[in-house]
Amino acid sequence: MALNVLQWNCNGVRPQVHELKHFVASAPLPYEVICLQEMFLKSGQKLSIPGYSIIRRVRQHAPKGGLAILVQSHVRYVKINGIEVNGMEIMGIALKTDTGYTTVINGYRPPHKAIDITQFDRIFVNDTTILTGDFNAKHTLWGSETEDDTGLAIEIAMDKHN
């Protein structure tokens, strides 16, 4: 199963929801999974994208934040519970494929929030993990001119679990 994934830090989804819907509808290949960060939606506020199921994680004790994973309605998946990493918002799903499960992790780490690099091991819950999100991490692997501790921690975890 080929998997087309869209990742977007929307910095507030409500003012841009029509742009997101248009982008998704006009994509040349459909996105089976869409990962959103910094949605700024509270528990009672709804989000709906035609053709997608939505799993959300609302930031409870601080303004802004919030994550969502949108999955095309025909795709079989289960929500992964119990993924916790100090200093980050994180959530995940396991997609059923012909050869087993593929895990998709969506996360957000606020800038300058300290993190224990060993905690990135918790993100890679199986052999086939796709990591998406805004970790405010710098590394040359993804086009940054500099590297920081978080970027190096992600690189180490990817190498270890690849």
C-alpha cells in the first residue's frame, strides 16, 4: 500500500479551513493521512473535512496547541493510546496494510522546550513508523543550515529504529 501523507502546522486551523479543504480536494493524489499541529481548537469546537475521520488531541491546560490526524474514511486504522513524551504533544495511529501495520506519529514540541533525547525512542513503536510534526528541531537532513540538540536526537532515534 502506497501511503500519501500531508503534514501541516496550521497555526490556527479555523481561519484557514477553507484553504485546507481546497488543497486536499485539488491534490493530484489523495492523502490517506493528514497530520495537523497547532490547531488552536478547544474541545467543543468542531473540524470536518469531507471523506475523512478525525482523531484529535486537545491541549487542556494552556492556550493554542492541539493535534489532529485525519484518515481517509476507507482506510482501516486504530488509535494508539499511551504514547507520552515529556515536553511534547504527541499522538499516533496504526494503519492496517497488506503486510501488517504502519504507525503514523504526529507531534508538536514548543520552541525552547527541553526534552530528554532518550524519550524519542518512545515514538518509534514498531518497525514501520512515519514521524510527522513540528518539533522545532534544526538539522541539515531536513534543510536547516544548523543543527540543535532536538534535531540530533531525532536523527539518532531514526537511525536506531531504521
